[in-house]
Amino acid sequence: MSFKEWIIPQDKIFYTLLEEQSELVLKAAELFKEMLNHPEQFSENVKKMSLLEHEGDEIVHKMIHKLHKSFITPIDQEDLSKLTSLYDDVLDYIDSVTNRIFLFQIKQRDEVIIKFAEIIEKQVREVNEALKQICKMKKDEIEKSFKKVHSLENVADDLHDDSMVALFKEKDPIKIIIMKEIYDFLEGITDKCEDVCLVIQDIVLKNA
């Protein structure tokens, strides 16, 4: 047992790991939004994003390790594992789409990608707020965040539909294939954020 684990009550370690993961995903969402506005630093920021993704994997490993060693947890073990894994998917998706933008050398400013990045950053910020309330089981506060995440997901759906209509008017088939994959990935991140909120909501209902 590490010194940090020794001084923190065992039930709070799981909340601490969730908060650490949440802050990390928020950093990734903020970085993604920032790097689109500073394309001259994109290559350098891709490396930073990769480091965040690796840090996220470490937190997941710590959570799974703690769950395997603990008989009693403040939240159902399966729910904790599902929540951690699902939110790690958000970070993985952000890292993956960042790599695709870099590898496909999309250097021109793309307004659709920028709008998606803004939506994702707002969603992640709301999920971060909800996770701060999970240890207190504040249902009303979490519900507010969930409604905002859901509303933003609807905005993302409309953005995706509109972008597909515009994209298929393009004459370059390679551009259509590349951009469709990226837009689909970005829309998938917004879906994942909503899925995370559903798990949080379910946890609160079980423990209210």
C-alpha cells in the first residue's frame, strides 16, 4: 500500500481515481480544442495528447487493481469498472481522432471539426462536474449536468448530419472518405460522453 493510499480512507481512493481520470479527460478535451486553433503547434501537441492517453490507461489499471483487491467498495464494483472504462474510451477517441487529423495532414482550418471540439469540451466539462458530485450522490446537480450533455449531443447530431450533406457534395472521393471518418469519430465522442452520464445517473439511482 502506497503512502497516499494509507492516508486516504479506502472508500475515498475510488473517488480520488475517478476525479483524477475526469481531470485528465478534461485536459485532453481542452488540448484538442486548443490545438485546432494553433495548427503550427499541432505536431508538438499530438505528443502531449499521447502522454495524456497513457496517463489515462494508468488510472484505469490502478482502478482495476484496487477493485480486485477490495471486498467492499462505496459503489458497486461492476459500476465502477464500467464507468472508468467508458470514460477512458472518451480519452482514447480524442487521442485517436487527433492522430487521424495529424496522419491525414489536414492542415486547412475545418469549421466542422472546430465546432465538434467546442461541443466535446463543453460536454466533458459537464461530466467533470457530475463526477465531482458522485461521492455526495447529489442527484439534482448531476441531473442538471446530464441534461446539458444530452442537449449538446443533440447539437452534435445535427452538426454531423449537416456536415455529411455538405461533404457528399464534394468531388474529391478521397477527401470524402477521410473527412467522413473523422466526423463520425467526433460524433462518436459526443455519444460516449452521454453514455458516461447514463452510467453516473444509474449509479446515483442505485445509491440514493
